[in-house]
Amino acid sequence: MLKIDTATNVVVRSIPFDRAGGSGIAVAPNGRFAYVTDAARGVAVINTTTNAVVTTISVVSRPDVIFIDNIGVTPDGQRLYVTNGNSPFDVFVMDTGTNTVVGPPIQIGSFGTNVAITPDGAKAYVGVAVINTATNTVSAHIVLGGDQFPSGQLSPTAVALSPEGRRAYIGTTILNPNGPPFGGAVWAVDTSTNEVVGDPILLDQGVGDVAVTPDGHFLYATAGSVYAIDTTGSTRRGTIPSPFEGQAANQIAIISCQRTNGQSCLVDGQCSSAFCVDHICCDRACNGANEFCKLPSLEGTCVTAALPSGHACATSDQCSSTFCVDSICCDRACDKTNEFCTLRGLEGTCVAVSVPTATLLPTTIEVPSPTSTASPPHACAGDCNRDGSVTVDELLVMVSIALGNVDASACTRGDLNHDGQIAITEILTAVNAVLNGCP
């Protein structure tokens, strides 16, 4: 086996061991071990640090019917599911902690392909067989073809899962009883029902392998050439000729640059941190009580949500007060008429703006026009039209400025400190002018 540095694409080590065929290789999620199928014996376990075979998980109890071929590893790295390519077409389960076979082989009843395990580790797909990994029994057989292809005309050759595990894609060869295969097809399967969704995608040759992009938008299948398939509409989008002169493309793998913290994701493997939390790559697991990785302006950083009043929020459980009002943590519910928690200078504090009448804020506020060009002898706070008095309508203009709905130029007399904003203290001064008159 060759070990390759993916940064330089240079072979850094050749790892020799006695092997009698088999095409399967899998790497533990933590990267510490590689598992390679040995057709006649079982699975070789390789330490990726020392580059040495540490043991072989043996299945030699049935040497007459065994051809150990493909392999899959569960997301937690604790189990291997290994296919026997000869009749009776069964699957061995191996414990990676003890490097031993666990229980009897699982009879799948038909030829097995590679092994695809759902992200939650609950199910393993091998050909058309669905294995319940909790009981290590076959829970379903997927029916392909229907009326379009007679029974026995389809031979499963490959299977892959979408990143979130909602779809399984099964590649098949369409057999011709009287000669060469008719071609190939890829079938989409809903993993919640294990039923085929839509029509198959027909290809020119039998399918060798299938792989799904990390975002789940495209499927690539080898069938002589390499076919690009849009998973949204289940349509062929392009064909890449085989790069091997005179030979068909067979197996395929997709390498993607992992995403940084704060970028969107579907599964842990898409993130360089290995943590996908609420569809955001996060700096850690972030699964504790009141921990969030999607706070506004802090996406990708796990934060214990005891956010103080005045901090931006998305949901109420992120705030220590348990109140998220207009995207701001507020000190109380602030849900009564003319109560606001986003007034400039007092963000996070619920303030009831009192006016002499119980008039609700209108949806459209008409800014009063000046009635006189003459300036009164004394400036009056809130006297927007400079007529020497302050009205309720002018108070409403000031409130709208404070909320950011109207520009501050609509009432320059309300902006007592000339900072281009209206604060609650300035509104209260104007309220006093309404009640007691201008000085």
C-alpha cells in the first residue's frame, strides 16, 4: 500500500504486507488507523503513524467461500462492516477496539457493493440491502426497476449517501441475458422509507462507482466515462472522458477543501474543525447547555449564551434575561404599546415612551413643515417646526428618529446635543415641553 502526501502528491512511504486481493480501504475518523481488505484472510489494520501493519482481523473460518472485498467504518470509528464478494454474499462486523469479528455474518441475500454508512451510524447500505447497525440485521431490501426492468436484470455495483444521509444513490449494471450489458443506471432512494425516488439516470455503460459532493448538489458516477449528475433534478449535466487511454474509469473519490469556522455546512466532515453545529462550522462541539455557535457577529465561535441586555441575539434562549426583542437582548418582555428596547443609548433597556394621549405610532409619519421663518427667542426641545411650542405629533417624529425610521434632520430642535441622533433623555425633555410649555 502507498502512503501519499496530499499537499505535494508525492509517495512518502510504501507499506508492504502479504495480501491476496480485495479492493477496500477505509480510514478511521481520527486518522490513526487505516483498514485494508485482504481477500483471503480478512482486514489488515495499519497504524498510520508508524506505517506498520499491527494486526489482521481474521475471517479464515470460512476460507472456501470468502472473498473479502469492500469495507466501511462507522462515524464513531468503533465498527467495520466488511463485505464477502462470494456467495452467500454476507457482511462481517468487526470491533476496532478489540480487532475481532463481532457476532455471526449478516446474510444480505444478494451481491454486495461497497458499504455506505449514514452520518448517524444507524444504517449501513450494501447493494440493495439496508442493515440496522443496532441489531446487525437486514431491516429492508430496496426494490429497484419496477416495471421498467425485469427482475434480475439489474446488478448493484456501487452505493453512496448524500452528506446529511437523506438520499442513497445506487449504481447498477443493466444486464443482458443474451449478451453484453445494456448499460447502467443510478437510482435515488429516500433513506427514511428506503423507496426509489423518481426515475433512474441512465448511463451508457455499467456503473463502476458513485460519489456525492460535500454540498450534496452533484453526484459523479463512473461508467466508462465520468458522468456529472445534478441531484436536485436528477439530470445528467456533463460527461468527462476517461483519463486512462483505452481503459474505462472505475473508482472515484471527491476531495474538497474543508470549510473554516463560520462557513455553512451539512456534516462534521466538511469543517476543518470537524464540528458542524446548526449548519455552521464551529470551533468546538458546542453541545453544552445554552451553548450556541450561530450568534450574530460571532458565527463559528461557540459561546455560552448568557448574553447581557443590549447584545445582538437571534432567539430568547441566548439572552440571560430570556428576552430577545427586535434582535436585542432586553431586560424584560417589552411587548406593550409604545415600549421600545432599541432606543439609541439605551439598547437593552425597555423604555415606555409616555405621551399625553394613548395615540399609537402611525405607520407613516408626516413631518411638520415650518410655519414661520422667524426664530423664537429661546430654543425649545422638540419644537420641530420652530413655532414656539411642542405638540404630540412632534414627539412622534422624535420617537421615529430614535427608532431609525426617520432621519434626524426632520427635527433638529429635538437633537439637543447635536450628535445626529435622538436619545430617550431628549424625548423626555420634549415631553416636559408638551406638558408645561416651552421656556
